[in-house]
Amino acid sequence: DTAVSQTPKYLVTQMGNDKSIKCEQNLGHDTMYWYKQDSKKFLKIMFSYNNKELIINETVPNRFSPKSPDKAHLNLHINSLELGDSAVYFCASTDSGGSSYNEQFFGPGTRLTVL
Amino acid sequence: AQSVSQHNHHVILSEAASLELGCNYSYGGTVNLFWYVQYPGQHLQLLLKYFSGDPLVKGIKGFEAEFIKSKFSFNLRKPSVQWSDTAEYFCAVKNQAGTALIFGKGTTLSVSS
């Protein structure tokens, strides 16, 4: 009965590889996010999707491509991985239909290590 | 651009000590403010949130925060910390469009027993 789940939890890969991280939420929310947490624990928004439509695309290299096949899923594909991509990636979701102060629910994170 | 500042990078306390973590935000309009906690190896969990009304907000696990509009602050407090409060604490504000959270850089709290 996990609310927001991510796979894999850990991902270790070589520079130059292409990898994907998956996120699923079973809360019935219509908005999902990807955040990146760097080695200094700083959290920054990368992307946001509302009803499968991209609504936020922060300054992120175009090697990162989010895909939302449906409201409950938001995947993140990363091409040509670089050392600087090493971080913890958090997925989150919220219900935009409520008031603007709705809580975002976070997944457990995916720790990506690029060697 | 909106921003959130957390002044304390690392706070070290003994059990039963009182806690106050500073948070200041830059936006002057209507704000929605949050404190999240991240226990070691775990995901972020909401401690409390403020959107309107009583500026003193009570959250889970005995935490509270006070919204002071004139100071653009939303400091987190707990009268008596426990070893289990050891974690990262993040202050966040919803962006003007209401579409995402802007986080501070976090404060590491270490509580010794």
C-alpha cells in the first residue's frame, strides 16, 4: 500500500550509459514531480506533470527526458550519463484540484551513482 | 526569484534541549509554507504546513512553527528534542504559480543521547 514508489532504489552505472527511473503513485493524484537532491542535500525541482502534461521544466539538460504514460506514472530517462548526474532523485505527487497548500507526497528516492 | 534560506547548516543538541531552526523566504505575497523532515535513508515527510489563519502551526511529533509575516520567517521549534529527531529538516515555500515547492538547503540536526 505504498503511496509513491520508485524503482530502482539504487542505480550504479558507467558514464555514457542510458538509464531510466520509474515512479508510480496510487493516491489518485493528478500532478507528479521529479526533484534532484545533490550531495549537499539540496533539493531542486526538475519537472512537473499535471494530467500527463508537462507544466514545469526547469533548467535541466535535455539528456533528461520525463515521460508520463498516465496520471499515476512519471518516469525519468537519462541519456549519456555524466558524473555530475550522481544524486538522489525523488518523485513526488499532489492533488492539484484541492487548495494551493496541498501537501506533496514523496517517494523513497533513487540513489544514482555514475562511475 | 523566490528563495528559501535556512541559516543553520548543522545543529547539534543533547536530548531534552530545545530546538529552533531558522527559515526565511523571499516572496512578499501570499505564501504556503512547509517543513519537511528526512530521517536517515528515508524519504521526505511533512512535519507541518502553513497557508493562512493562526500563525502558530502545530505539526506531528511535537513540532511547531511560527509564521511571522513582517520578518518573512517560518521558524521550526520543538521544546524538547529526542535522539530520534536526528534528521535533515527542510523548509519549503510553494512557488508563485503554485505548481512546485522551492526548498531551502536543509539543516542537519544531530541529537546525542
